[in-house]
Amino acid sequence: MPRIYIDDREVEVPDGLNLIEAAKLAGIEIPHFCYHPGLGVDGNCRLCLIEIDGVPKPQIACNTFVKEGLRIRASSERVKELRRAVLEFFFLNHPLDCPICDQSGECLLQDFYMRHGQYESRLDLPKVHKRKVVDVGPRVVLDAERCVLCARCVRFCDQVPKTGELRIANRGNHSEITVHPDKPLENPYSLNTVDLCPVGALTSTDFRFKCRVWFLSSARSICAGCARGCNVYLEHNAGEAYRLRPRENMDVNTYWMCDDGRLTYKRLNDGRCEAPLLGGVESTHPQAVAELAGKLSGADPESILFVLSPEMSNESLYAARKFAAQAIGARRVVAASRKLPGIEDEILRKADANPNRRGCEVLGLWSDDLTDELARGGKLVILVQNDLLDHAPELAPRLAGFETVVALATNHCKTTAAASIVLPVTPHSECDGTFTNFQGRVQRFRRAMTPRGDAMNVAETLRRVAAAMGREFGWVNLNEIWREMAAEVEELSGMSPEAIGDQGMLLRSLRPAKDRSTEGEG
Amino acid sequence: MEVKLLTARFGTPESWSIASYEKSGGYQALRKALRMDPDAVTEEVKKSGLRGRGGAGFPTGMKWSFVPKESKLPKYLCVNADESEPGTFKDRYLLELDPHAIVEGIVITCFAVGIHHAYIYIRGEFGLPYRRIQSAVEEAYSKGYLGKAILGTGFDLEVTIHRGAGAYICGEETGLIESLEGKKGQPRIKPPFPAVVGVFGGPTVVNNVETIAAVPWILGHGADAYRKHGTEKSPGTKLFSVSGPVVRPGVYEIPLGLPLRSLVNDLCGGIRGGKRMKANIPGGSSVPVLTAEEALAVNLDYESLAAAGTMLGSGGMIVIDEDTCMVWALMIIEKFYAHESCGQCTPCREGTGWLKQLVARLENGGGSPGDMEKILSITRNMIGTTICVLSDAAAMPAASFVTKFRSEFDSHVGAGRCPIRRATVGV
């Protein structure tokens, strides 16, 4: 690895890196707008100018690559002066409308000014005015006056969805982002332009003006919109989810996520099951648990069917499977979904709209055909996080063939409407757990918010049911479930929440032989 | 005083026709070159010391030799006929009056570098020059100087003429390439340089019209004959476009190293109406201005002008007389660069507009005492901080005007309107 010197500090950095990335590894920030690791070098913002020993003119760090012995100045007086100068140029025609700008608080122009600017204003001339509040597409709004013209959004549309809707029109200080006539920014990845935009020029129609970003807390999570499992930050405040933003994972989603996935957070807020229902009437949790325990105790295990779902976490699936087998002695346990396939493309989106079908398969629970099991009927059918009837209403008479329909549900749906016992459980925003994506990568999501109402996770709910039946069952935490799962399920061996980490871990059979022990990836 | 190597045919009847060109020895240099080894042609041009006449003055032969011999993608020549630098109109004359010299220069250059497709990127406003070069290219095709198996050799060359759409920035070589490819004309980040990645990704030579037009003369007469003119570091002749209030403005071909005083006072007949010269911009509007005193002491070659703190540039000499307001002159220059900045790099996009506004406010008598320092500080932040040199081109005149003619700027502050133009032209 080449050794370079940043402000006389020796650092060893991997070959092929540009100086922005190299400095970042050394913990030094070289401010920049236009460069983005997912979009490459464009060299237009000029904010990353640094000095190189032996080179007379300042050079842009983004287009200078490490080589042995390179000596750069990233904080010399000249470099600081240039940064202040370039920031001053940016502000020349910037409206400075931070108080009403939705980007405030996560704006790189603000951040860089605070860290590298801090000059006295010399601006005493009228500003150039440009278009404001332009709907460049159904999900993205443009304010051309705030734009720093870094062209990240233009390059994103050219390079990733390859739809090329955006361009910079006009010249000089009249330059502004625009869409091609009759071709709005509506590609299925359009909201990534909002993340990429370093300032408040592109904002999300969905998120803008909903919440000041400094009120938001952020949790590392996974998008549950399809089998890809894009790594995301789930951002929330006071129990409400506000948005999802992609979290870098080069093996899964790189830097991006799709627009549909981004809007899946709404389901975490809306139509939630918060209280237990007995016969459609709100009840208390202990009462509902006792009711279910009573039904289960009085039923022949062969007459009990568990219908799990690929929306459940691996932990919930494992807990439900074990509950059925050990606490009840039931053998009829399947996981199924009748969701129609979504659109698949070569970028991120997968047709399978479930986040954890692979997890169901690994636990031997997946069933493509539910009809036979339902046709057998019985005393109890327990549907866990499965909105079966919303996707397959024709199965309603089959469910009616059971004496009691039980739903453990996150959201109200046709299944909960058909159930006589409903227990609220937590979606992935309110508990810790893992999903296994289509690649066979087990990925962690972290609890973002406290559970709503009486909702609790599936394992805990079932532990309480078992306790009400006088049976020992359950675990105290995620690590305990994992210790057991990893020991019992071969594909999960060597895994633990810690080993899975934030970048996920492949199933054992997919890992290179040398990595089949316990170390995580990433 | 004038040495007419490239302009020798100017003024002969129908100098633009192939008949006239051939009659005066045209296309003989090509015949000679085609019998040589291509590398020997490049060597001869290197030996001549010919430097790029578009503005930067980069040695031409060296530029050619940067192009890799072997290339998977086709190699290209782009003749930069997007002459747009204010004050410069020499390429226009060459295109109008001696287009075949350009065509011949193209064939020789392409033969030397191993190129089979050349583009002439001509500015859109050039009507007559376009028609002349277009007809010259057609004539050359019909006579076998272009196309397949040129003059019975195995060398093929296609020439395409592309008309620009009116952007100064398309005269910057990579802006030109972007525009030629059908994109918005804005300079590319370098490296890679066009010699490695140019038109459609292929290695590309970009040469100015005047540079290309000098190639046949050099091959025809030899590098040594070319070096007889000019100075050691600036060999040969250069076309100067002289504009402003001189008695005989126009295009003059002079040996490099000629005193500026001779060009202005003798060839151009001095300042009209017996007025005095106040200032001189020797190389096109983007180079630092000289005071009359500096100008009258300088020689017109790359090194002398550099030593005087300015540049030879494109040889677009703008003469400024004693009646002209320097603030007004600078305002015109800054309006141009603010209009022509492609807007890609921040210091240029914002800096050009800022300078324009500040200078216009001063010219209109609305400036404040701190404006001059502000202008100087802005120019410092614009020079050397961008992808191309348009930013420098806007900053250098501003810095030099304000520094050298400070009292004129000071006299505008608080004057309510331009004090100089009120006195001279009554506005």
C-alpha cells in the first residue's frame, strides 16, 4: 500500500483511491460537493482543492490519486483560503433561506460553512433569481436557487437508472437543473437524487416540511419492501417513522434504494394493530393471551395450523416454529405468501415482495401451496404477520373452515378482520432481528421505536401464551435465540447478531470455506 | 517589416480557389510529405519550433507526438476554427482567403500522426469562412487530395466540417470536443488529455487554424527556413489582428520578436487623430493589459510578452487610446466572460458574474471605495482554480486593469456616472 503524507502526517492507504477517500481513511475531511463514490469524479465544485508539494497550482483532491510518497497539504493557509473563497462563490447567488429550507440541519453547504467558511460577508449585489418549487417529477421538487450545480443528480440519472431525465441548462450563473421536456423525473429510483443533493435544491415531495431533521433519530434497518433487503436508515421521531434513507452496503444495494421501498415506512405508522381484539372488541393483552391459551389447550395439536409469513424475522419464525413443536406439539407449520410479484429490474428491485422468504426456506417452513393445508381445516388457524386475505380473498371460505382464526398482526388487514383473536405484534421497526435476503445474506435490523400500544415481538407474545398454558418456553433476548438457532440450523451456524454486524453475513453454504467459522463480513 | 509566409496569397485573385492555390505551388508540400516517413514529418515540425497559435503556445510537434502510435479507437484531428477570443480575427482571414493551405496542413498533419478522420470545428457565425473552407474541402476531394488513397498513396483521410452554435467555450479544446460529440460545450477534466482520450474517446490532436496553415510552409520550405524568422524561442511568423483606434487596423503577419511599437506605429499607422495610446492588450481580451509605456517597450514574442507580465495569446491586439475609459473597457470584457462562462466550475460561474456586476456598478458611478480590493481578491480566487482557463481569462484583465489604471477606477467611485466618458463622448 502506498504511503502518502497529508499535512506531514504519514498514512498508508490502499492503491487506487483518490485523495478525498484517502484523507477520509486518515480521519481528515476534504470538503466536496460533486464527487460521490457511487458516481465518480466530475471536478466541477472546486471545493476539494488541495496543494501538492512540487505542483505549482492547487489541484482537486477528487481527481488526484494516491501514489507512493505523495505529499499534500489539506489544511495549509492557502488551502483554507481557497475553501473559504469557493464557499463564498457558492453563497454569492444562494438565497440563504435556511429557516424555510427543508435541508437545514443536513445541508453540506451549512456544514462546510461552519467548518471551513466563517468569513465576513462581502456580498452587496443583487442575486440571480431562478425557478423555485418546480415539480421535476412526481416525487421530487426542485429549488434552482439553492442548487450548487454539482450535477450529482444529473450523473445519477445517467449512470444508475440510465434514464437521463436531468440536465443543466443555460450557462454561467444562469445555469440550472432542468428536466427534458415531456420527460419528468419519475424513474423508480428518483428519490436517490434527493439524498445525493448536498443542499435543499432537490427535496422529497413525501418528506418535505414533515419534520425538521434535527428532531429525527436514526436506526440502522433493512427495507422490507422486497427480497433485496436494501440497507437503510429508518428515521423517526416520537414514535412516527418519517423516512427511509439508503445505508451503504456494497454487497446489497451499494448507495441506493428504490422509490417504492422508500415509501414502505408508511405501513409502520398507518393502520397499526395496537390493542388485542377478541371478537373484534378491544381487550387487554392478558385476556387475549388467556383466551388463546385456552383454545390451544383444548385442541388436538393435529387440528392446529400455523401460517407464518416471509414478513417475519428469522427470530420470529424460529420462535413460532419452536412454539408450535414444543409448547403445542403441532406439526402443521408453514410459511406462505400470496403477494403478487412486483417489478424486477437489473438495479435493485426484486419481484419477490417479501423481505424474508429465504429465511423461511432456511428454516424449512416455506410452502408454495397453502390450499391443501387450509382445505384440511381444523380447530385453530394461527396466522402470524400474514395478510393472506388481502392478496388472496378467495381463501376466506377456507379460513372459515376453522373454528377459531387467530391473527398475530402488525397492521389491520382482512385477516385480522376475519380473526376472532388478534394479538398485536411488532414490525421490524420496533424490534431487533434479522431478515435473510434473496442472496442468502442474513441482515440485521435494529429497533428504532418503542412498540406501539400493546404490541410485542412474536417470541415474547408466544412466551406469554405458553406461560398461560403453564408451559416453559422462550428466551430473554436476541442473543439467546441466536445461540440456539445457530446451533440447530446448519445454514446459520457461526452466526450471531454481533458477527452479522451492519453489513450482513452470508448463509454458511454460500460463504467461502475459510469463512465458515464465526467471523462476520464487512 | 511584414513577413508573408502564411498570408502570401492574400490579395491574389480568387486566392481561395484550388486553381489559384495550385498555381502558386499549393499541395507541393503535401506531395513531399507523403514521400517522407510520418515520424520525419513530425520531426520537421518539432524542429521548426512551431508553437500553437490558438493562445497557449504549446509546441505543435510535441503535441502530435503525445498521440499514441497504436490505438484501438480511431484517432482524430480537430482543427479549431472556433475563433472567438475578442480582438482576434486572423483565422477568419485564413479561412476566407487561403482555405487550401488549411486543407493541405490537415492532410500533412494527419499523415504525420496516422489519423484518418479530421474535423474542422468552425464557429457558427462564420458564414463566408464556412463557405470557403467547405468549397475548398470539396475541391480537394475532387482532386484526390482528400478521400481514399490520397495522391495514389495508401493514405486515406476524411474531413468533416462542423459548425458551432455560438459559444466561446467551444474554442477550449475539450469544450470543442464535447460540442463536436453533440453534447453541451463544456471543458472536460484533465487528465486525461485529448491526445489520449479525445473525440469519441479516441486519441485526438486539436490544433488552431493558423498552426495548421503553417504546416505546409514548414514542410515545403523546411524547418530551417522557418526558423530564419522570429526568435530562438519563438520561431517563425505570427498573424496579429489589430483592432482599436489605429489608422490601419487589420491582420498583419510579422516575424515573432518584432517590437510592438513597429506594429502599432509603423504597420498600423499609429493612433487615429494623432491621439496617444493609453493601453494595449496584446494577445486577445483575456491577457493582462499593458500600459502604453510597457507596450512601447515590448517585443512581440512569447518570452518577451511573458517577461512583461502578459501573453502573446492569440495575437488579438486591442489598442486603447487616451480617450477610452478603462473601467468601461473592462466592463465590456467582463460582460463577455460572464456571458460565456459555461457555469461548470464554481469560481468561474460565480466569479465572472460577480466581476461583471462590480465593474458595471463602478462604471455607472455606483461603486464604493472597497470595490477595487474586492475585485483583486476575487481574481486571486479565480486564477488557477478551475477546469479550464476561462476563469483566468476573466480574472487576468480585471486584475491588470485595476492594478495599472487604479486612479481611473478610483475616479469613478461616488461620481454618479462615468467621468471619463462624460468628458470624451458626452454620455
